[in-house]
Amino acid sequence: MAALKDKTVTIIVNTRSLPWSEKKITFEQVVELAAPGQPYDPALTTVEYSRGHGPDHDLRPGKSVEVKDGMVFDVEPANRS
């Protein structure tokens, strides 16, 4: 079986263009890209994506999605009142 060539694509996380070289990205990786090193509560954080494969979706904790060049991720921590 031939090895797949690494392909770097550009993803957009909270309006920032970032290189990504893995085939998939997890909820946790997207949140870390949005706010490096910052604590967050997975139950209160939302990740939505668009321009991917198929319809736009929410990405949930512990889940991953296949990336596509130009894919857009919006990360929102829940407001605490």
C-alpha cells in the first residue's frame, strides 16, 4: 500500500487562516487553535463549521471531521452570567 502524501490545507478558525496537514481535525484541536493554552468547558463551548464536505454542522466534544481546503470553523465559548 502506497503512503499518502501529506497535503497541507488552509483552514479558517475564528477569522484566522491557519495551515493544517492532517486529514481530520477534532473538536479539541479546533478549540486549541482558537484559544491556545486557554482553559475551556467542553460542555459550554460550541464549534460550528462550514465549507466542508456536505452540509454545515456543529462539531461536538470527542468528535472529528474531515478537513477541506478553505474550511471555516467558528468557536464560541458559552457566555457565563
